[in-house]
Amino acid sequence: MRRMPDPLVVMKFGGSSVAGAERIKRVARRIARERASGSDLVVVVSAMGDTTDELLALAAGVTDEPDLRELDVLLATGEHQSATLVSMALHAIGVSAISLTGPQAGITTDGRYGKARIAGIDPRRIRAEIAGGKVVIVAGFQGVSVAPLNGLDNTPTASDIHAAEITTLGRGGSDTTAVALAAQLGADRCQIFTDVTGIYTADPRIASDARQLPIIGYEEMMELANQGAQVMQVRAVELGWVNDVVIEVLSSFEDAPGTQIREDPLVEQRNKVRGLAHDRNVAKITLVDVPDKPGVARSVFGPLGDNGINVDMIVQNVGHGGATDLSFTIPRVELARAKRILDPLVRELGFREMTTDSSVAKVSIVGAGIQNAPGYAARMFGTLADAGINIEMISTSEIRITTIIAEDRVEEAVRALHAAFELERPESETAEAAAAAG
Amino acid sequence: MRRMPDPLVVMKFGGSSVAGAERIKRVARRIARERASGSDLVVVVSAMGDTTDELLALAAGVTDEPDLRELDVLLATGEHQSATLVSMALHAIGVSAISLTGPQAGITTDGRYGKARIAGIDPRRIRAEIAGGKVVIVAGFQGVSVAPLNGLDNTPTASDIHAAEITTLGRGGSDTTAVALAAQLGADRCQIFTDVTGIYTADPRIASDARQLPIIGYEEMMELANQGAQVMQVRAVELGWVNDVVIEVLSSFEDAPGTQIREDPLVEQRNKVRGLAHDRNVAKITLVDVPDKPGVARSVFGPLGDNGINVDMIVQNVGHGGATDLSFTIPRVELARAKRILDPLVRELGFREMTTDSSVAKVSIVGAGIQNAPGYAARMFGTLADAGINIEMISTSEIRITTIIAEDRVEEAVRALHAAFELERPESETAEAAAAAG
């Protein structure tokens, strides 16, 4: 009889799960339990607790504008540390383990410091360590790219340590590390352990009757993450979708069922709002009396994009007298930089003035059936109107409707919409059971 | 006219020199001044302040016996951090710089975790960065070795990042990094910046009239370092000696002349005690009534050596009635481990009992002329006797006499010996001037 290979599970633990010795030991026990069940394990860890913020503060102590390459080497140490500590804690309870840095794990990136994308994974070392009976702990959030250098071999590769440059994947990048490894290694499961028990219909700190979803489709999850739900990084969900990796979000503190992010075969049947997201990291910029001529949008949004500022919603009012108002939103943390970039354009483009508002927020409803059911938009706008909440901007996608409202009305809006769409009510038992079995 | 190449200077800054943002900025200004004078620079840094101890405490929080490989990855992050911060601080004041980890700098080691020795340096990347006009900041204390792995290429090398293992050189290893780089790169100067202004005739915190030496020979410095002077790591001095690197020890806080460690052409002329060293990290072990038969020493010291415990002084008394007492000293921090190793040998070797004493200390006099002048030993022992200090053990080398005394008499002994050998008196101006010019 041929022996089945051991199942391979990728487990990812976020920063709050490894904040401090006691939590690291608890994570080690959780890993040991999984290992005892016979699985081969690849564990991805984030930096401990506030380490990343502390390292950013160190950098801020010596310079206002840290070099991005140096910052990546600095930040990557946070995950090196947590990976070694988890490995040590496993040794201490008799589990054979080894930590690997992103470069050692063979994770290559495109070399954009601070926001690198994974270009490929050379799984040789990970596979060799698994074959040697070890639990492999991978430092998340990082990889390696190639430095173009004079004086080195003509074509250095990322496996040439002398030319190897450490790059980080941006905030939440450890999720991406985990999903990419699960895809590359053909893992049977990819578990994201967090400080919440799963994906909720809304932030339960705001909507007290928010309900955990047993399953959510990739696209719905991407929209929720994009619109402010902070449990999972958007790119990680996208990577899971493209590679068909079932991602399980669950608590590292409780033994409780989590939420599966996966293809949802019942999307068409559900045909309802699945969740709400809100985001306070929003600022609105309005350019007043912009001359209504071709090329204006490019002149405004080109320089912002070149500087890595993501423009989210854009609304252009109907022109009046050859001029128009152009409003758009950006992440609030980028507002000062965006103003510096746009200020010189006032003369060049000939608009009257630039006004900004950093006391706005986004509230979105997400659900795969929204597109075909216009009643949802009406119900959303009506609910906000009934609550006396003014809608400043609207944007929609196939599965989402987003509104910009005053920031101080956000919690009220979330609670009103949660009630209006009856999100506290479980979906039909049958539908959920079928989905879970799918 | 052919242009002379720029002089190359290696500068090393220890942990206290980079402890905190303000000190890092000061180090950056010091580097910038040197750079402005036209030198190419390779800068080696230790971890900031107490970082290494904090990382050890983190490891101690999760396990009593941290895996040595994991500990090396953990500890190496301290130097990654300080190197990036110094590089950022240089950028902030307009100096082009780049930090390199030990592996990126091409420093390969023999792979003994926690106490690796440098096996070689591949200088390609450093040279490429210097050629690109950059000050190169190298993370000290670390290098890279090769992991023997199944499933990877048959013969992975240290330049194959997948097999690359991070190794550290042991406490003070950044000194070794600096001297090894100076030797490999043929540097014109190798400067070790510390929190003292140079090498003193004794610890100035104890002997208030201790005098800074303008020059000291490699061998004398090695003996001083070996016997407790903590300014320089022994291996770094040895490496300087073998490679004929002139090492300059000087203060990172004051602009003051330091001490040169170099071949001392006046050694024969000096013919006097050059310095005192003391060391409290000493414990004495005595095996009582050891059967006087061949092989006993090997049975005792073999297992200690196998476990990496350095035995320093050994004294075997004259046998009486077929048995003898065997006394030796080890680092005090190793005492508990040494007892665990030796306890099972009581029966095997048939000695009566093992006694230990961890309240002893070493005091040594060092000088290249000691060997040929028996008067020094008599003066040392007489001085201690006059002070009522009992000598428990004695050992000598060609240029050193060491005594073991009670720890609570150490400061008294240092002061008495400093006076007895007139170390506060400068050597003849002529001799010093000649040496400095040599």
C-alpha cells in the first residue's frame, strides 16, 4: 500500500500573536499540536507586537526621510527576531524547527523597497528542511531582490548573496508571504491566525450584533479589505484567488472555527449584502473651477500616481461656464504630500483653488448580488438619509457601493446599515452547510 | 601626472558609540569629517548599547537553552539595525552611504555558531560600493557559512543565499570584523572607536594615576586583553598582528590621540612592565586526592574542552601517597556547567571531592621584557605580600606573570602593583617619539 504524503499546512501568526514571551510560547504549543496531528508545517510570522513601529521611531530619530533601502533592512529585522524566537520556543518543547529569513526561504521580489511584490519562490531550502523533519518558520513581510552592481559578476542573481538586497512587502505583507508559500508549495491549508476569530459582517466593536461569516468569496473579501476591513491584506486575498488557495482566518487565542475565504458557489443564490466596511484613513481634495479641457485629469492624477499616492474615488461635477469642480479621495496620511505635489499646478492648470477635508470617512456595503439588484443602492441611501447623514460622494463596483460621509457619523452609519440589511441574521442553514461542504 | 588612489580607512564604532539617535548622529558627523578629508571609508558598527543583552533576554524568555543557530540569527539583527541607522544618519547630512550585512559584505566564517572565526572575505561588493562613491557601513560581529543541506545543489557555497547561514563571532566580534576588513582591503588605517581614549597602564577607574600608552606591541596587547583588559578583543589583535595591521584605539566622544597597537621596535629597550590587567570572571575548581596515574588530565580537561569551556590556569600539587590535588581556573560564568560535566567523573576517576571557589580574581603584569628579568616576579610577589594579599595560584608566559588572589583584594592589588612598577611615569620621550615614527 502506498503511503500518502503528510498534509502540508501553512500557518501565519500576526504581530499581536507573538507579542512577548508568553504569547510566543502559546503559539509554539499551537504549532506543536498541529504537528502532532501529522502535518508538515510552514509557519510564517510577523514582527512582535509594536516592533515595526518602534523600528520606524528609531529611524525617525536619526532622519526625517529614511532611505527606503535602509529602512527595509531595518524593518526586516523585526521578523528575523520573531521567527528565531518561535523556533527556539518549539525546540524548548521538543519540536524540531528552523527559522529562515525571507531570502533564505527563497522568496524573490521585484525590488521596490517598502512595497515589493513577490516575483517568485525558490522552494528548495524549505523543501529540504521539511524533508529533514523540521517545522519551517519563515520570517514574513520580506524577500530578496538583486542589486545592480558594478564590479560584481555580470549578471548577479538573487541567489548571489553579495548582490542580494532585502526588500519588504509593505504593511500586512506577512499575509502575502503565507498565501504565496501556500500556493507555491501546494499546501493543503493556509491558516491566518489573528486577534479576531474571523471575518465579520461589520466591525463588532461598532456593530455589537455583527456576525462572523463562516465563508466569504475572494472578490467580496477583496472589496471589504480594500474598503477598510483590516483583517487581511488585499494583495494576499488576490493572490489566494489567482492561485485558488483556500484561506482560513481564525483566532490565535481561542480554539474556534474561523472564516474561510474561497470560491463561493452560492454567490448567485445569496444575492444579498454580505458585509460592511468603513475606513477613516480618507481625505477629500476638491479642485474648484477647473477649466473644462482635455488632459486636465492626467495633469492632476499623473503626478500623484508617480509619487505612489493612490487616488480612490473621483467625482467630476457637470461643467458650468467652461469650468468644473474635481473632487477625489486619497489616504489621509498622504494629504500633506499630495498638497505639496498639487500646489504648483494651480497656476499651470488654471483652477481657482484647492480645498481639502480630512474629516471624512468611507462606508461601504459589499455583496456579490448587488449589481443585479438596484434596490440595494436605494436602501443604502435611504437609510443614511433617514439617519440625517449627508452623502458627499458615491462610487460603485459590481459588488460594492461606497459612500463618503462625515467622519463623526461613521459609527452611526455602520449600525444603521447593519440593521437595514439585517446582517445580524444568519444566512439559511442549508446554504451555509452547502457552501462549507463545497 | 598619475592620481594617487584615495587612502582607505576602516573605522569601527562600538555599542556605546551608537547607543541612541544622538550618538548615531554624532558618529555620522565624525564619519562625514573623515570623508571630507578625502578618504574612502569602510565603517564597522556594533549593536546599539544594550541591544545584544536585550536580545539575549528575549531568548531567555522563551527557553533556557536557546538553539545556537537561532541565537545567531537573533543577535545579528542588532548590528543590522545599527548599520542601517548610521547609513540613514549619513544620508541625512548629505553623505552617500550604504549598509551591508555581514553576508552581503562577503564575510564568510567557519560556521561555529556563537563563536565563528572568519574564514575569508570576498570583497567584491564592498569594492563595488566604494567605487560607486559610497561610504560602506558593515554590520560587525557576523558572517555567513554554508548549511549542508539535502535537496539543494550538490555543493552549495556561502554565496548561495538559500544555503547561507548567519553566524556570529562572539562578544566583541566587531573588532575582528574591522581588523579582518582592514587586512583584506589593504586599508591605510584601522581605527577602533570606543568609550575610552586608548589603552591604559591599568583600569583608570581603579588606578587613578593610570597612564594612557601612545603605543603598545601586539603581543603585549594580546596578553592584556587575554587577562581581562576589555578594550580590544584578543582575536582582533591577533589578526592585526598576523596581517601587520596597525590598529588605533581612540575615543568616539573626544578628539584626542589614541593608542596604536603595532609592532613595537623598542620592545627590547623598554624592558619593563607595560600594563596591568585584572579579571573577575574567574572561578577556581580543585579536585582533591586525584589518583596519580596517567590519563587523568585528559579525562578532566577533555570533556571541558569538548563543551567549549576554556581552562585557563592549571596547577597540580606534588603527589602525596599516590594522590594529588588538581586546581584550575575557568570563566566564572561557566562554573555551573563545568560542575555538571565533572560531577559524574568523581566515581570514574576516583578523586575524593571537588571544591569550587568563585570569589577569586586574576591580576597580571604584562611587558615584553619580563622574561629576561627575574626581578619582576620577585617584585610582584613581594608587593602583594607587603599588602597582605595571599597568592593562590601563579602562571607565567614569556611576557606576563599572572596571580590568582581573593576577589575582594583586586583593587588594592592593582593600585599597589601600579605604584610598585612606577607605571604612572611616562617612558622616555625619545623612545616614544621613535616608536610613533616607526
